Amino acid sequence: MFTRETLRAALLSLVFALAALAVWHFATVQPERAAAADDEYAQLMGRGVRKSDGFPTPAQLGEAVVQHLSRPFYDNGPNDKGVGIQLAYSLARVAGGFTLAILVAVPLGFLIGMSPLLNRALNPFIQVLKPISPLAWMPLALYTIKDSSVSGVFVIFICSLWPALINTAYGVASVRRDWLSVAKTLEVPPLRRAFRVILPAAAPTILTGMRISIGIAWLVIVAAEMLVGGTGIGYFVWNEWNNLNLTNVIFAILVIGVMGMILDFVFGRLQKLVTYVE
Amino acid sequence: MAFLEVQGLKKVFPGAAGRADTVVFEDIGFGIERGEFVCIIGHSGCGKTTILNVLAGLESPTDGVVIMDGREVAGPSLDRGVVFQGHALMPWLTVLKNVAFAVKSRWPDWTRDRIDAHARKYIAMVGLAGAEHKKPAELSGGMKQRVGIARAFAIQPKMLLLDEPFGALDALTRGTIQDELLRIVQATHQTVFMITHDVDEAILLADKILLMSNGPRALIAEVVENTMPRDRTRNTIFNDPQYYRIRNHLVDFLVNRSKLYQSGAGRDGDRHPPVLRPGLDEAEAPAAAPGRQGEPPPLAHKPAALVVNLR
């Protein structure tokens, strides 16, 4: 499993990480000031006391990471929840919006891909709706849905919809004619053809769309939660910014990155599962 | 009336804006008897594949009808198995599943075991026993095409349509699969319509060879009956003097005469192309070719030394 190449790459990664940490450390560590003549005066000036609200050192971040991860699921009221709980809220919203989007995008994409007429008819709408920032829908969602949490789900739905829809339509439209001809000469009924020929043929493209969608959804959920507030990892970031606790903000950024990587990895695996070699 | 009857087939592709329509072929008429193996030969662009697609029901002709077993062909049917040029296997399915997919389409009520057993029988028939669980990507070109043949045979169609099935294979593999196809067809008395570019392949396999003139406005110029004994094989075929006479005739047609029809020569409104038996000695069959070109075809080439690349 571990070839020389991967081992060397891993070593190099480690070197980069250490170098970055070192740069960070020396840029942020505060040199011990020469003791002031008067301790009391120094205290009055705010010196000599460890600052908690400045840019943290790697060591401080490490402390925070250990502290957060040792108690991920505590709940001390609306503004003080464990990061695990916040993450769970975000993931639940993403899962909800994403699932809804897939439930709409895949069947609709199938229809668009199979019917050139429908493709042409719907294309202008898709082209106009696709480039709209999902957050632009937020006011409309808040007004109509009147629930900030559900509005978040709606925003995720909207942003996940387009890549999945477009990729499904493209995948279905570009199924090789040969396979369709085989299905025709075998008099395969439409439903069986859809599920046994077109779906597996288009599956890699559909999964690519879903992978792009989940990536965008994870990008958008942070912004959406900053906007609607209440719960979620995005709200956590905003809350810690208001607390001027940069350590926690950096920790949250790390968590968001790792979670995004995991999501992408999972969909990458799913994609591999349905990919075929021609 | 023949088992398969093609009458007055014509295909027109509409031209792009402002340009004239293209008549690919017209006045195509021929018959295929039950159990007969018919090859069609012609240069690229004469519409051979279109004719096959019309027989398969995948394309509809501009004019004319195809009648099989007393019923008009309108749309694809399980009665006609097709082996596609590019094998057209589904790459996400194993060999067994590819064949089983066709079997299940033919007999939807069969149990899984029965379907698998049936599929295995046909996979073994094309010599691929042991490769059932391989994906097409793991197979060589020849093996893929064999799976395609097994899939077409497995649904036990009334007629088999082969679109240049061995075109992409190397000469050695092609020979082996030709032998296998010949063996299977002789054993099952399958009715076959096959497109080929290969004169030797046609002589080996076909009972009747349709010669198509060059497109556009292609037509079937001649029907050549293969008078060689049906138990011929790839190894013995060269010992028969008929082989050289037939081969000469076909090559001469492809090289010299196939383009003559474009200018309008030979178009006399006669829908029935002459039936020729060039394999027989001229003395044996003087009246065998009553068509419009009564004179025996000129034999201008030395057969043994002639190599023609038709691609």
C-alpha cells in the first residue's frame, strides 16, 4: 500500500505543515517584555497579562482543539454549544436541502436529457437561475417560509439543484446510441430501459454533479448560517467573531475544512463505485 | 414469397438549408429465404448500414417496405437480433449479465437461474466459458464481439443482422470467429443478413452476396449466388476453382463496375437485379444470368496475386 512515492509525499506534507506552523508561531508569539519597573503599573497598562483576544499562537489553538474535541456535545444554552452539536445542525441542513435537490434534479434531469424539446424549453430558465447566488434567495425564503432554519435548508436546496440537474441532463443525453439501440432491438420497456440502461450509463456523470453540489452546499451553509443565526457551524464562527475569540474562529475554519474534505471523499468513493471502464 | 422480402426501399437524407436532398439508395429489392446467409458488399457510403438499420427497425425508410415472415417490419423487434459494429456491450455489466439482460428481455417470466443457465449456454457456444464474470473492458476485441454474437443468438431470433461484426478485428482473430460463426449458423440454420467489406469473408459465409453500387443513389447491382458446397471451411475453400471465379467477379465489381451505376448506366427501371453464378463454369451455367448484363463479367485480374484493401 505504501509505495516509496506516497511515503515521500507524506514526509514532504509533514515538512510543509511544520514550516507553516513555525512561521505562524514566530509571527504571533509575544516576546517577554522586560519587566516594568512597577508591576502594578504594568498591570494597569494591560501588559504582563496574557492576552486572550489577540491572534492566537499555534499552541493556543492546540489547546482549544483539545478542549473542544474533549467535550464536543455539551449544551449550555443558545450561545454555548459544543462544536459537535453545531456541526450536526449544519450537516442536517445540508443533508435535507441536498436530498431534496437530488430528488428533484435527477428525475427532472432525466426528462430534460431524454427530450430535446424539454431541454430547449427549460434551458433559458436554467441559464438565468443557475448563476444567482443562493444567498440572494434568502430574503424571499425568509418572507415566504417564515422560519430561518427551513430557509437555510431552502438555500442549500437551491444551490445543490443546478449542478446535479445539469449533469444529470447531460449524462442522460449523452448515453451512447449503441446501448439505446440494443435496448430498442431487445424491446426493453421504457422503465426498465431507464433504470437498467440509461441510469447506469449516466451514473458517473450524475455522481459528478452530486459531488459538485455537495461541495457547493457545504460552502453555502456557512454563509447561510451566519445570516440566519441560531445554530450551526456558520453561526458558531459568527458568534466567536462577536466574542473576538479568534482561536475558536480558526478552530471552526479547520473543522469546516475537514468536514468538507470528508464529504468530498465520500462522494468521490460513490463516484468510483458507479464508474465503468469502456 | 421469401421469408424476408424487401421491396422498393429508398432512403433520402434531407439536405441542409438550401441544399438538395441526398438520395442514399433507391429501388432496393431483394429476398432472403429461411436459413439463408446473405452478405451485402459495397463501398463506404452506399447505405449498407442504413439498410441493416431499416431491417432491424431502428430507422424507417423514406419509401418501400420490408416484410418478414408475412408481417411488415415497423420498429425493432426481438424477432431480429442485431450484432453491432462496435459490439455495444454494456461496460458496467459482466459478460454473463450482458447476455442475461437480453435473455430476460426475451423471456421476462423466466427465473433467474433459468436465465443464467440459458445465457451460459450461449456464452459457452462462442467459446467464452470461464469468462462469464469478466467485464467487457477486460476482454480483447475478438472476445467482446463474441459476447455480442452470443447475446444476439441467445434471444433465438428469427433472423440475425450483423453490421460488419469483424471489421475492427485483426486477421487471425477474424478467421477464428468466422469459423465459429459458420459452425453455429450451420448448426442452428439461422437466417442471417450481414454487412461486410471483406470479399473472402463473404465467399466463406454467404449463400448469396448482394453487390451494391456506389452511393449516392446506390442500388443493388447484382446478386451473386455462392455455388460452392455448404460444408466449405476456411482451409478448404482455396482448393475449389469456384472460389477464384467468384472472388474475381466480386473484386472486379468493387474495383471497376461499382461506380458505373452512378452515371445512370444500368438504371433501366428494372427493380430486380440480375442473379449471377460466377462460380460455375461458363459452360455449365450459360443461362444462369438472364439479367440486363447478360455477358459474363470480364476477368481482368489474376486472382491469387490480388490483394485489395477496401477500407
